[in-house]
Amino acid sequence: MRHTYIYIIVLAVIVVLCRCKEEPKEPYPNDNITMDIAKAAKYYHVVFQEAENAWAIIDREGYAAGEYREPGSTLTSYKVLECTAESNCVTVTITYNAWKTASDNMLTGSIRIVFSMNSYRMDNSANFYLEDFAINNQDVTGSGILRYRLVEDSENDHYAFVINSGAGGVATAAIHEAGHNMPQIISCAIANGQYERLEGNETLSMNDDLWAFHGTMTGRLRNDLNMNYTNTVSTVVTLVGGERVDGRLFFDMFCKIAQRGFSHVRIAERPDIYVQYRCSEVFFDSVAHIQ
């Protein structure tokens, strides 16, 4: 009941970021926190989608070794999938150079994906590793797993998505300011994220895909011990008037952040933050814990 009440508050008074700024001396105002968390959700969705698409392309090519250039690649802006195995390609490296996505996110560096033969859309998994990878010149690190899930009575693709954490559950994936060893913006781990592809199942193009995500991301903001957070995306939220709607984050290729959806951010010693996503904007409200 507490969550229902809070979501009613959020949707009744939700406002734009500039309306909710903290006092100037606050080192971590809620608008910065919200944008950092929204960025992490989008960036690691990009990683998920790039890995899933590479797995699909290699499957289409019969797991044959070779080089596959993305249409539209040039000498200075390109995306290339490469497998150097003599046969039975089960490791592919995606290399990016100033590659712009449909939402104008620029990708550089590489992602390595490892899977089994003839495994795509089977009850199987692929491992991914980010290697000097960056989005918009911000270093994105980490590794993880995407596992295909067979779901009865569903024609859609379903995946479990994990971003690995280190010893003691400490998040090891992270986004940093431009340049190696620069300040950390946010670290994150996802123990059991769930994706469903609602549109675009029939084609290899990512541009017609619509993905829905729910799960919990954990980590630390700005490498501050006092800024450990959880960011939870639920399948259902309650709107004003008691209407229950799909609360998942919906991602397409054309939105800077999630196309739509909600999340609940918790940081110790601070009021909860409730976030609404609208393609290129994020709205939030901060609510004290109700006893």
C-alpha cells in the first residue's frame, strides 16, 4: 500500500528537472542523481542490444568466420563484427569507431561476445566483455551474461540479463568521465534483469526493436560511500485514480533514454526518488519514507 500511495503522489505532482533542484550547496542534487541513473540504464541497455544483435547476425551467417560490416560504415565511422576462428565461430568482436546510433549515441572501442554453436534463440547464454568501450566518449566498463528464456504462450524474445558484480556483491561495471582513470560517474550491477522484445522479433535490424525491461540495478554514485543506491523497475505501478499500468522501462533505438517507464531509487539517509522516463526527458519527485 505504501508504494501505491507514493506513486499516486508522484504522478499527481511530477515536475521537470529544473523544478526539483536541491539547494546549491547540495553536492548530489536529485536532478544529477536522476540523470546519472537514467544514463546507466540506457548505456547498459545499448550494450545488451548490441550483444544480442551480434549473436543474431553470426547465427544468420551460420557461425562462419569472417568480417561483417554494418551498412553505412565508412573509413572514419564504422561498426565491424569480426570472427577470426578457422571454423565454428563462437567468439565475435564488435569494433566501433565514431559509430552513431539512431539516438545519436556515439560508440567507440569494442565488445567481445562468446556463445555456443547454433545457440541463438535456444535455451542458452552469451557472455559479453567491454574492451576499451565508450559511449559519447565516456568509458563504460564491465562484463555480463544474456540468457535466452523460453516462455510458454509468448511469441516474443525473452532474456535474462546480468551485469556481473565483484566480491561481496560490489558493482564492478561503471561509467567514467571521458578518459581512462577519470572520475567515476556511477557503478552498477544487475543480478536478474528481464527483457522482452515487444516489436522487431522478425528482423535483424535493431531500428524496429522495442524492448521492455524490469529488474533492479545496484551500485554507487560518484564513488562516494554514502551514495550507494538501488534503482528498481517494477512490472506494475499505480496511477492517479487507481489505474495499474506497465511500469517497465521501454527502450527503442530513437530515444536518448528510455522511451517511457518508471523507477524507484533508494539511497540511505535520503528521501526516495521516483522517476518517470519520457524518451529524452526525465521527471522525478522526492518523497520521504512513510512510517
